[in-house]
Amino acid sequence: MESYLEKAQYVTQLQIKNFGPIDHLDLNLEAPGASSAPCYALLGENGVGKSTVLRALALALSGEAYSKALGRTSNKLLATGAYEGSVVVTLVGGDQISMTFTRNKKIKFSNVHSRSLVVAYGATRLLATKRHRAKPGKDHAKIDNLFDPFLPITNPSEWLKSIDAHRLEEVNDVLLRLMPKDHQVQVIIAADGSVNLNVGGIEGRQFHELSDGYQCMIGMAVDIMQVLSQSGAALESAEGIVLIDELGNHFHPAWRLQCLPALREAFPGAQIIYSTHDPLCLRGLKEGEVAVLRRDRLNHIYALENLPTVSKLRVEQLLTSEHFGLRSTVDPELDLKIQAYEELLSKPQRSAEEEQSLADLVAELTDTRYLGGSRRERMALQMLDTTGAIDIPVEAAANVQQFTDSTVSKLKFLMQQVTPLAGRLEGEP
């Protein structure tokens, strides 16, 4: 395991070609603002490829032996109609790991095993039972749950029984940092060797008695610790890569709000890459640690990067920002009227009936303050709406800042036209 301790093998770049629904996607995972191990969040609507990105990364990182164990083939990985594809992972220092696949041929890997310790989890993360058993994974990786939602996470009891007192103390230190203050968990090994839990001050609890939320968080945490411990290093300094699909599942909003900061504190040497649909799960991210996957007008998947820093936005602002793309958090009926307004406004020519419909919509949306709270705001927003939406190019990645700068320049010009008129109308509502 010495090779895992030489240096932090964090992912800095990811390039995917013809893997599943993804034709071509480039992601920049470097986060210069991160003081600890970098994290990365993937956002986007259902079916846009977030899980696919995590699976591509997990396969490439885990190596050839694990891919064979999972029964992966080139034909299963390739996009429909594609002949060949690849996944290239760039690590800190410029080292690369690659996986190439050609139809009807064997998958080629640059590595038999990973140079990083890797764990990966799907959207369903429940503990194993006597009827539903987990797979053991490999010494360097455990990624089966990401590829099969019916596979549970390994029950923590067996590993916890096997560790010494010093490692058990480390485990409890990690759980102390991970769980909310009112829900602290401590693992206790009884004299007969059985595993008991102290949960929120209540002793003698068993893993199978816990709620899905507790099982998910504790089971995943102990599973991560088991793999990271393979390096021989202290858990606090152990390095590895953790992939999680739909972080926040099974958690109360209070847990979702602090789950990423808690994971970063509990595993400061682990790079956590995850997907989510929940703005609460973005708390704790630094600048450059998030991307939004979208489809362009040709249905190709691309990434929006260089997004506004999430720490500066409220939850409602996140929902209506580029991160989640909601037009608003208002009543869906009002949202339909906003869509109709934008559609009519974008037409170069309108019939008399359409002009009347537009006027009615403007009056109604003005009452809701969607079109601004003053005449100056209403004129500026309507002029900006009239220029039409920015056309997203068909590329593997798109820089939000470029679109923002373009919009700001356009708005400055429009405001120069509006300001003199607003001055003459000063005093009007």
C-alpha cells in the first residue's frame, strides 16, 4: 500500500468521450480556493449524466481488475452508435489514468489497480442484512454500490470487531466530527466482542435498529474508514477519493445543510466528488468546486463551470441561479405565464391578438413585481428580455462568467438608454 502514500492522487481534470449518454465532456476539478482536500459537486436535471460521470470516474480510477469483476464490456460502456470512446483522468502533478473502449473489443486500461484509494456509492445506501449481502470490493477500492442500487453497503460490525483499541478510538473521533451534536454516535465493543452503539446518549443500540438516515451516514462513514485504513495511515491524514451519487438522500434538512462540511472535517485527506439535487448539500463548497450539466440544442451534454460562489447565495437564490436553473420559486401557474411572456416577447413579429396577450401578461407580471418594482427597473428588464436569450454553444464545457460578462455589458448599454427617460419620469411609481 506504500504507493497510496507517496502523494495525494486527487483528480484535477476529467475528459469523457462516448461513455453512455455523454458524447464529449470536459471537467476541471481544480479548486485553488480549497484549504483542505478539494471537493466537487455535480448538478443538473434528472437524466443529464451526473451518475454517468461518477461511474466513468470510478471505473477508470479502480482499474482493470475491478472492471472485470463488475462485468463491464466495451459494448456496455459505449454511447449508442459510437465505435470507440475513452475516459482520461488527470491527477495532481499531471499523471494520467486512461480507459479506452472500442466496440466488440476488450477495454484497455493504463492501470491494473488504482493509485488512489477509491470508494463509490449510489443513490441508495442501506446496510447489508442476512438476506441482502454486500460485496467485499478490493483492497484499494469499493465501488459496487454505485453500479447496482440493490447491493447494500457492508455491515460495519465485522470490521469494527477486528480493529484494535487505537483504531476504534480513531473511528469514534471521526463519528464525533461527522454526526450532528444532538445525534452523536459512539461505537462500543462489549466484553463478549459484540458491537453496541451509544446514539444520542442512549446505549445498547444495534445498527439494524437505526433509521435509514443513521444507517446511511454511519454505514458509509465506516465503509470509507475501512478502505482508507488500508493505507496504514491515521484516518485523519489518510488520502483517497470518495464518490457519492445524490448526497443528502435519507437526511433531514438540518443534516443536509452540514453533511458536506462534516465529511470534509471527518475526512480532511479525502477528495469528495458527488451529485445532488439539493441546494442545502452545496454548503461547504469553495469557489470552483461545482459544475452544472446541461443539454444543448442538439441534445449534447456540456458543463457549466466558473459558477458564482455558493457561499454568497441564499437557498432561494441558489434555486433560481445557474446552479439549479429554476425560473422562480413561485406558483407553477405563474411560471407558465412567465414562459408565455418570454415566448411572445422573443417573436420578431406578433399578431394583434398576440400583442393583446403580451400586454395582458405584462400587466399581470408587473403586479407580481416579476418585471421590477419601479418604472426604471421594468423598462430595463423588458428591454433586456427583448434582446433574447444567450445562445449556448455546442461545446464540452461552457464558462458562465463569459455569459455573465456579456449580459452585464448589454445591460449597461440598455441602462444608458433608460436613465435619461427615467430621470424625466422621476417621481412616478
